[in-house]
Amino acid sequence: MPEARPPAPVPGTTGSPVVRTRGQLAWQAMVKVAWFSAATIVIAVVAFGALEAIGTFWVIVLPVLLALFFSTVLWPVAAPMRRVMPDALAALLVMLGALALLAGLGYALAPSVASQSQDVAKAVVAGLDDIQEWLSGPPFNLGEDRLGELLDTGISQLQNNAQTVADSVLVGVNAVSSILLTLLLALVLCFFYLKDGPRFVPWASRLSGPRAAPHVAAVSYRVWNALGGFIRAQAAVGLVDAVFIGIGLAIIGVPLALPLAVLIFFGAFIPIVGALVTGAVAALVALVTQGLTAAIIVLILIVVVQQIEGNVLQPLLVGRSLDLHAAVVILAVTAGGSLFGIIGAFLAVPAVAVVTTVIRYARLQLDEQAVDPENEPPEDASDDDEAAGEAAHEALVPEEDEAR
């Protein structure tokens, strides 16, 4: 005799499963998509407003950011000096030493640039003559008369647009003066960062209140470590690139090998794109001065060094400090360059690293609140950051209680 089936559960009764129709499920999905779309639009509007505000106050934001980067570079030197001398004196000596180092580097490079720039100029003139001969022959067959007409046309257009050229020169002069003013303000701010740096986090934590103080302190330390790690990692990568490519350029006999190596070192601070641009400049100098064979050898050298950088140095150094994919780096540099020029390309990757650091910390806090309190916290929790936050919280709460 077959077994009797249990009666079907009645919707709405206790313990019975809720039966939803296909239309109800579709409606719930549409509501979730609508809420998600609305939240995405709000976030996009806020992000666009933030970018517009940064662009409006860029003359103030840029010196602050540059000073922050300078201070991350100089802080490892200033920190031990602060223990044996006044903070202001330590900051002043470190900044003067950094400026003296840059001035010494420029003084050392000046004779090489002055002595070899004439050779490069002569090679450029000879290259232009070769181009003229090439254009005069097949398949272009542009004779000297035709080339002269093109040259006269270009000169006449330049004369007709003399006012535009003059305006461009004035804009360039204003840009140079703005750059100098920005660097001066960044140096002044860097001095205060080095002098009063450890006081900024307690000050910001005190403003945020006792409840948010631990999180402000933890995020501040994480951001500081991320920026410092990025600067140190890129400096190491740039140094390796500059040394190997500079030695290769010297062996090949390319003029301005040392200045080009220095340019490659500073170009490494713009990840991926900076190395490509500086490498192209080195290959172009080799093409103009040594010919096509030397340029091909330089390109092969640059590709080999870049492969070592991308497959070994970047994952070991930059990857550990920022943990960003190469595609994210390229998109960030492209967006930063299109919005704010060269400075934007330089600041794009650190800005993305800061944003991802804040997001990861927020995710960590949400994960800790979502799990059962009896369970252990996630493995990637940072004990140092938690301890720093708790210490800041304990240091700030008594002061506010006494104030009350």
C-alpha cells in the first residue's frame, strides 16, 4: 500500500514556506536593481562633485599632495634626527640636505649635458638633411623647390599666427611661475609636516570624536604606510631601471647616457607609462646620434629591463605595497593624465591606492561586525592598526571627559 503524502503547507501559516509567484520574484529583483542603480548614480554624482571641487581648488590641493609625498620620502631620515634635536631643526636640516642633494645632482649633470648637447644638435641637423634627401627622392619626389615652398608656407603661417604664438609664450611663462609658486608652497608645507607630523593624527582624531577616533587613527596610519611603500617601491624600481639602462646606453655609446638614466629614474614614479615615455626618449636619442641599429639595440635593452621590472620587481615591491592590478594602474594613469596633466598621471596611482586602502579598511570593519562575536576576526586584520586606534581612543577620551 503506498504511503500517504503529507498535506501541502498552507501559505501564511507558522512554519510553512513562503510561496512567491514569478511576478513577485521579478518585482523584487527590479526593486533591488532600482535601488542599486539609484545608489550608483548618487555615488557617481558625489564623485563627480569631488573631482570638480578638487579641480576648482587645485592650486591649494596640489601643494598639499606634493608636500605629503615629499614628507614620506624625507620622514625616514627626519624621524631619528627628531630624537636628538628639536623638531624644527631636524626638519630644516633634512630639507636643506635634500635640496643640496638635488642641486649637487644638477651640478654634476650640467657639464655632461653642456658638452654632449652640441653633438646631439649636430646629429639632429644631419638627420634633418637626411630626411630632406629622402623626401627629394622616390616615392615622394619632392624637389628642393617644392620643399622650399612648403618651408615658406610654414613660415608665413607662423608669421600670421604670431599673436597666438605670443599668447602661448605668455601662457608658458605664467605656467612656469605657477609651478615655482606651487613648489615653494609645497616645500613650506613639507617643513611643517616633518616638524609636526606626529601631531596631525591625534588632532584629526580629536576633531572626529571618541567614537570615530580609533578608525581615523587606523586609516591615517594605513594611508601613510601605503604612500610610503609606494614611494620606496617606485624608487627601488626606478633605480634598477636607471642603472641597467644607463649602463647599456653608455656601452652602446649613446650621448647623454647619464642624464637619460636620471630621467628614467624619475619617470619610474609614473608607473608603466613613465617607463615607456622615458625609454622612447632614450631610443630617439640613439636613433638621431648612432643610427637605426643602435636605436633597435636600445629598444631591445629597454624591453628586457621592463620585462624584468614587470615580472619580478613590480610584483615583489610595488605589488606588495599597493596590491593593484596592472590594468587598474594603466587606467588610473590615463584618467589622471587626461584630467590633470602630468601631475595627475603622477598622483593617479597613489590616489587609487589611498582609496583602496580606505575601502579595504571599511570592508574589514564590516566583516568584523557581520561575523559572530564569538568567532575570530578575519585573518587579514591588522593588529597594529587596531592597537593604534585603541591607543588613540584611550588617549583622547579622558581629555574630552575632563572638558565636559
